Amino acid sequence: MSSVVNRIEAGAPRATDLPGLVVTDVTKAFGATVALNEVSLEVGAGRVHALLGSNGSGKSTLVKILAGVHQATGEGQIRVGELAVPASTISPASSASLGLRFVHQQLGLFPQLTIADNFAATAGFGGRSLSPINRHSLNRRTREMLAQFRIDADPEDRVDRLRPAVQTLVAIGRAMSDRDRAKVLVLDEPTEALPEDETSRLLTSIRNLAADGLTFVIVSHRLAEVAEVADEVTVLRDGNVVASGPTSQLSRADLVEHITGNRVAVPRRRQAVRVGAAPAVKVESLSVGPVRDLSFDVAPGEILGIAGLVGSGRSAILEGIFGARPLRGGQVTIGGRSQRFRHPGDAIRAGIGLVPESRTHQGLFLDRSVTENITAARVEKFRIRGSIRTSREQAHGRMRVAEFAIKSSSAQAPIATLSGGNQQKAILARWLDTSPALLLLDEPTRGVDVGARAEIHAVIGSAVEAGMAVIIVSSDLDELCDLSDRVIILRRGHATHMLDSGLTVGKVAALMHEAG
Ligand SMILES: Nc1ncnc2c1ncn2[C@@H]1O[C@H](COP(=O)(O)OP(=O)(O)OP(=O)(O)O)[C@@H](O)[C@H]1O
Ligand SMILES: [Mg+2]
């Protein structure tokens, strides 16, 4: 074991360090679920502290208590510098007056409003009807924020029309906008939707702002980025602090062990693809979105990876095949028949599934139960003479919840009460449940913890062994290379390479970034 401090003495600031944020004995229960159990942590001013833990371990719950969205159950306290509030009465207003600022996992942007109006909500512009002078100044400040974060968008653009990565950057820019009064910035999986270059830019600006004295708490499942940006880490497991200490003293293996509690990941082993089998899908001269004239095929039992930078057209290919985006040209042959789906419903009937890039915008029915979300793609199975056989549906939901280790108080709980990573597992369960001939995966393990990621890979692996074909888009090159039999490198809508042997992360990254 490494020299992990297994719990920082609560409320005892180190002599060399000004306390930035001190959390003492915070407990939170939702019904019978204890999400946090007497959690304490301390972050020195100007330090970057990473909060780690598996899906459902309590990270976002702690973030929401810090934000005053939830109140704690016991006697806990939140302190920033000299100011403290009881964690049981904290409100959004008292949190803000402590100097705490947030980027939540679900971003908390108003999707139907413009960037400028989202910005107004925190920038002290208050009311809805702004005078022309205020509007002018709001737009100027929004423009400055967009320039500072190199966001390619206009203050008047509506948030729901922006790419997920840009939405994240807007939320971060908004949280950082009142630099004078902000003391602690809490970022809940800020890089989840960000591509590599935007991630490294964000990590650099976090380090710069920390050098200026701003304190950071950052939630992440990406251990490489934690090692890069964080001075210290705290690991939660089932709502308890199981480890806490300087990042330099915790190896990656230590962190994985603390996060998973020694849960063993199932190694993936697959038979080679059946040579000579008729392709599950054949794509000829496909033109969709930025993609032009792309051809490939995928055999049953094969996983095809697509690598490329943001904007290269990766998601467009999946959406085009799925009938969610109109094709400009080309032909898709599935099960021996040439198909051009006008609607995802037609694709689903033809045996195709799509796990979309953004689970909250494209995947989940937030007001429905976990079970209803899992069975959503094939409710007919549970329907008899028009009415749903609820008991059968519920038994099925319980089975899938257990199989996918979805952490939920019950299979009937609203999916909105699940942690982000567990919502992602439910969407995967939904599509694997339809036994598709072809499964399209767009960033399938985004926000999923290291243990569950291996489990999901194993589940995908066994469906593939049984003959399912997969096309996967992932910015996580480890994942892409681990899973794929072949990888297409896509650059500005063109396939520049097809790698089928000696797949390595280094090779794929080099080809993706190659100039030209
Ligand atoms: N509003 C709620 N009602 C009921 N249970 C909840 C609610 N919010 C969270 N929980 C439960 O509390 C536990 C902790 O969830 P939390 O969202 O804090 O996890 P997390 O560590 O952020 O996970 P992830 O990495 O997946 O985002 C989970 O079991 C979750 O289902
Ligand atoms: Mg979370």
C-alpha cells in the first residue's frame, strides 16, 4: 500500500496552507440510500483537488450539497476561508456568498436560451428585461468570455443548438465569469464531453487560475488527467472517504484499487471474426454531414472503430446509418437489402441500435423509471392486446439492472435519480436488450467508472461473439484500440487509413493528427 492518509483531520488546516475549502462530516441519505456518510475533506487555497469514485459513490451528491441544491442530513459544515455554513441549511444563495461556483454534471444551462441569457443569470444582470445599455454590456462580456475560452459561437446562439463540447465550455466560462467573487470552482466531470485539445486547454487554464489563488474541486473518471491536474485526491466508495492524499503519492494502480474496492475486471476475449461471412452492414459511397464518399463493411461478430477529431464526421456516419440524419448520397445494405432509413424507427425495426453521444439530450426519458428506460426500444414485447404487461416488464427491468450492475434504489426509481454513469449503463442495457444485428456506439463509456467500463466491454464482447456487429466511435483511444478489430481514420470527412493489424494508441493518434 502507498502512504495514503486515510482521512484528513477535519477542520485542521496545515500551517503552511491557507484553507480554501473545508468540508466536515457531511452526511446525506435519499430514503434508504446513504449517498454520503460523514464525508470530510480539505482543500488548500490555490490547490486543485480531485474527487474520485465509482458510479454512484456520491461525488455529484457532495457537489450538489456544496451548491445548496441538496441539504445534508446531519451536523456537517461547509467552510470557505473564514466563512462557514451548516451543511443542513445551505442554500444556493449561501453557497454563492461563500464564493463557491459550479459546473454541474448536467451542466445546468437553460437550453432554450441564448448563451448571453445563460450568462446573464450568473453575471449579476438579474431580471429578464434588460435595458439596451445592459444588453450591450452583457453581449460584450459574453463575447469576451467566448473569446477567452476560444469558443466558436455567438452570444445570441441558442445553447441547445451547440455541440456538447461547446455547451460544456459555455458552462465553464459562465462559472468562471465573476472571477472577483469566486473562491472555489467545483467542476463535476467537466471533460466528459470534451475532445482532447479542448481538454488540455481546460486543464491548462485550471492550473493557471489555481496559480492565481482560485481553489478547485474536480470530479473525473479519467485518471491520466487527474495525475496531470490535481495536487491531491479524495476517493469515495459507497459514500465513504476511503482514501485521501497527495496525487504524487498515489499510483494509478492504487487509485483503481481504492475506486473499485478490488472489483476484478473481466478480461475480454473474443474469437476472430468469421472470415467469409456475408457483411452485417455494407456502406457504399456514403455522404452525410461532413462525410463524403465513404465505403466500408462490417461482418457479423466484428467491431469496426472510427477514429477522428471533433468535426471529422464520426457521429454523422452513425446517425446517417440510423436514419437520424439525411444522407446526401450512397447506399447502406443491411441483411442483404439496400436500405435508406428516413426515421430511426425504421432502423430499429431492421435490427439496428444506436447509443448516442449525449445521453441526456438524445437518450434518456428523464421522467420515466429505470425499467421503462431499459425496455423503451421494445415495449411491444411486454404488450398484450394494447396494454403493457407491467409485471413482466418489471421483472425484466430487475434482471437487467442486476446484470449491468446498475446502482439504483429499485428498478422502478426514476432514472433521473441515478448517477450519470449508471444512466449510461441503462442506455446500453436498452440497446443490447434488442439483440441488434448492428449496434452503433457513440462514446459508449463516457462518464463510466474504470470498473464498470471493463464490465461494459465484456458485455459488448459477448454480444459480438454471438454475432452482433458493432461500429464504435470513441475519443478514448485505449477503448477504441482495445475493442476494435479494425479502425478507420477519418479526417475532415475522408477516410484516410484503415488499420487492421498492429493497432496501437500511438499509431491511431499520429494518423488522426497528421497534417494535410
Ligand atoms: N435525487 C435523488 N434521489 C434518490 N437517490 C439519489 C438522488 N441523487 C442521487 N441519488 C443516489 O445517490 C447515490 C450517489 O449518486 P451520485 O450522483 O452522487 O453518484 P456519482 O458518484 O456522482 O456517480 P457518477 O460517477 O455515475 O456520476 C446513487 O446511489 C444515486 O442513485
Ligand atoms: Mg456524478
